[in-house]
Amino acid sequence: MNTETLERAPAPAAGEAEFNPIQEGQRLMKAWYANLEQAKARDQKVANVFVMGNAVEILRAFDFQLVFPEINSLQTGVRKKSEEYLRESEDYGYSPDVCSYVKADVGLILREQQHPAGQIPKADIAITSNMCSTFIKWGEIWERMLKMPTFTLDLPGQRGPNWQVRRGDAQHMADAQWVEAQFRHLITRCENITGRRFDFDKLAQVQDRVNRMVHHWNNVMALNRVCPAPYNAMLDGLTYIGIMNVYRGTEEGVEYMRRLEEQLRAKVARGEGRVAEERFRLLFSGTPCYVSMRRLVELFETWGGVFAYSDYLTFAAGGMDAGEMVYDTSRPLESLAEITALAAQRGLSNQFFAHERLAQQIKEYDVDGIVFHGIKSCRFVSSGMADTRNYLNQRLNMPSLYIESDLIDPRYWSDAQIKNRVDAFFESLHQRGGAAPGTPATTTTGGKA
């Protein structure tokens, strides 16, 4: 891919300040937490939702304030406070093998919802789903400890290898009808909680904003197919996906994604990459280690390696990173069910049939190697990695590296061990024909250095 194949972004508005996506992302996250802290004082209803399979559009139509427990947990890691919450939940009785996101949230409950970013309000309802096997059990913890009502969505995923539902076919419509019936039950629950009738026009307005966000998000993802890649999918991308989730369906979210695309297009036009001399294009598979993500990326960028893509940006967006994920706002509820069925298939397939999606992304992003990150406390993501790694090595002759740590538990990060494995990985890539550190690279916009 070269820059000529990409749609040109509009010129910046007159007088518009220079956009820094990381600083603006931090500002928006701070504003989100401030709004949560004031939710009950404003008599606003609150919902707990996950980043996958969450029916956010329906909840926004009812003006719920949204709490994302995974984001709360990872933020304790980013802020270097997670171990305190984890130890408190383990002292309470939770095993070290339990998902560290869950344990951090239990620690939050034991601390009366006091988070490093502020007070988290107790939700009026929680939406869980089968998009992660932990979600349903997590909801049961809220029912038991907080007496919180929950609603569980059963979303259809991919049924087998090389199996795909196509939009509008009989299987897709059957899946969509199953999802729509559940949405109608959820709407009734929300009407009872809020005392308000559901507004289909408001749902359509939310969906229009989601459509615009997804449009920009897809363009942002495509921009990293250019060499040099303008951003690192596993550092910068974590900020982007956070805004994609927290501000999904809002004008603030649309504006952030619009300006992000504009800023990255300008970098591509200047031939400016994330790393000064891009030598190795990499794909990251798995969830991040939020307590040490910056250090991990540094280990790779020292060698001129950049994560051009990560499957985390697919499943953490609930599978919404695809061009066909566009709502038909003239029939909002039916379209919401149809798109949710498709998105759930994409999101779930990253766990059960990851090799199919990764094989596609390896080609699209022209990567030199793939990094698998096993998570000590997340069997759902990690259990199939060995098979996927073996498949890609045998079928595509794709070099790979396997490292292990945890989502937010710093006790599982071994800097020396991981550095040794990363260095050995790059030595092997160099032997396959890649550039050695310190070797000047000739960058282009149409292929690798």
C-alpha cells in the first residue's frame, strides 16, 4: 500500500490548534472519570459494561453513564497501583490464578469503590456477555457483593474453522433475530430502571455517531499498513482504543477520531514513522501488560521494530474494526442486532480461530514477525497461542516470539528475562535478512525498508 491509495483527509480548520492524540486522550479519560464521580449527584443512571458485547448504543439512548470495569482495572496498572488492589483481593480469598482485572475490581469493591482516578459509582445495572468466559462470573461477583442486577447477552460467534457468516444470508439473519430479541428485553429492563420510554430516534442518532467514529477508526488502522508505520499499535494504539470504547457514540469521540486520522495522514505525507528507522514490522497477539507496556515497546523499538498491528485492537473494539460495520439508522434496532452479530463473530474468532485472522493481517500489514504475549491470569486469551504459533510457523514460515507476563500484576514481569528473549528474537530476524541495529534504512511509502 502507498499513500496514493488512501483517501485524503480534509484540511485543518482555520485556527485549529495542533492535535496531540496522547495528551487529548489523557484529557478525555480524565473528563470521563470526573463525570462518573458526579453521576449520582446529578441523579444519572449508571451501567457497568465491558468493552466487548455491551449494547452501548441502547444504554446511551437512555443517557446512562458508563463504567468500564476492565478500563478501571488496567488504569490501576498504568498508575502503578494495581498490586495494592490485587493483594487486597487475594487476602480476601481470591486465587493468584484468577483474572487480575477481576481481582483489581474486587479490590476496588473492598475499598468502597475508591479508584486512583476518583470515586466509581455503583451501577444500576450491569451488562455481561459470552464474549469472554470471565464476564458472566464477574457479573455474579457484583450480584453477590454489590446486590447489582445484571443482564447477560448471549452472542453468536464463529462455529468452526473457515466458517463465516455473510451479511444478509440466512444464518446471519437468524443470529440477528436472536440478538434483537435479547435487546428488546434489555430495553424493557432499562425502561423500568429509568422510568423513560425508549426513543428509537435517539438510538439512530447514537448510531450515526458510531458510524462516523468507526469510519475514522478503520482509516486509522489502514494507515499503519504504510511503511514506515505512523504509530505503534501497542502503545499509541492503546490510547486510541480507549477513546474508541469510552466515547463510542458521542460527538467527542467522533471529533477525536477525525483529528487523529488527520494527524496521522499528515505524518504519512511527511514520511514520518513511529520509529526513526523502521527495520522490522511486527504483529502483537494477545492482551497488553499495562504495568510495563512502555518498557516492552522500548525493547522492540530499540531494534527498529514497530508493532504495525495487534489483534487486541480488534477484540478490544468488540470486532467493530471493519468496513461493513455500518448501522442503517433508518431501522436502528434491527440494524444494531445485525451489526452486533457480525461484530461478535469477529471478536470471538480472535480467541477460538485466531490463526485465520492473523494469517490475513500478516499479509495486509506486511509483517516480519509476530509476538505472542501469554497472560498468566487469562487462560481465555492465552490457551490457544501455542497451536496458533505452530500453525503460522508451519504454513507461513512466520518467525515468532512468545513472552509471558500479566495484564496488570507487576509480580509476573521479569525485565531481564524478557529482554533476553526479545534480543534473541531480533538476532534471528537479522539472520533472516533484516537490518541490524544502527544500519541506516531507506524508507519508502510503498514497502518495507
